[in-house]
Amino acid sequence: MNSVYVVYTRWKNLKKTNSMQDGAVSYHRPDNVRRMKVEKNKPVVNALNKTKIEDHPNLWQLQQDRKQQMVDEKKQAKKKQIVEERMKQKEHSLAAQKTKEYHEELEKGIDAQIERTRIENLNLSDDDDSDSDESMGRFTYAIIYALQDEIMIIPSICTVPPLETSTTQQRAKFNLKANATIPSHV
């Protein structure tokens, strides 16, 4: 027996029923079966048999190990995602804190400038006795009124007429002779 038939077919074509003996197989479509006659090569077969290793692994244990590995990988990915989200939250809160500190410093600067201007106006009003109370009242009233509506005014020398009405459009029309920033929503 120097030659052997090797049968090639797809696994879908194999037909196995309970009535068949062990090792017996038939085919759904015999036309899809390819048979090839191969000559035995004793030295090659002997070399293959010497290096042949039969392994009988515990497939159930391998499957459980793989499932556990997948669960561990998902946990690690979730932890990594949580850490990244916390880092983003810290960065966001740090940026918000810096913005808040910047606005506080800006408000302090505005308050200091208002105080300096008020003191300058007091010094000017001491020199000029006429209409001192009236001009100071107008200026202070205008600054307070403007700051309530989030209008940032950095006055140097500022003359403001008295406020008769409280509409935002009329207050925005004042002739301020200083650096003034009026937000876009006004």
C-alpha cells in the first residue's frame, strides 16, 4: 500500500447521522468532493511521526480563561476612561477657577480705578466749589447704575448727565470721555 486517496470537501458538505458507525462519513453532494491519489513517502512520514505531539487541552478551562481576560480588558478600558474623564473635569475646573480669578482681579482693578477717580473728583471738587455736590452725585450715580447692568467703565475724567430714565438703550447713549467697554447684549 504505497498510495493513499486524500479527499477534499467543504465542512458543509459532510453528512453525519446517528445511524452511522463511528468514523463513517457521507456527503450531501458527492459532486463537490475532490479525490486525489497521493504516493506515500516513508522517510517523510517517519520524520513527521517522530515530531508529532498530541495535545489534549482542557478546552473549557481555556474558554473560561479567555472570558476572564476579556472581562479584565473591559475593566481596564473603563478605568482608563474614568481617569481621562476626571482629568478633563480637573482641567475644566482649573480653567474655570483661573477665569474666575481673572474676573475678580479685573473687578478689583475697576473698583480701584473708580475709587481713584472718585478721590480725584473730590480733590477737583474741593478746588471748584460751584456745583460740587451735583457733579459728584451725577458721576457716582452713573457709575453705580452702569455697574449694575454689567457695563465696565474705567473712567479717567468723566462727565455724565443725570439719569432720568432707566432703560438700557438710553444709558448706552451717554457721552463717556473715558475707556468704556459695553457688552454686546446691551
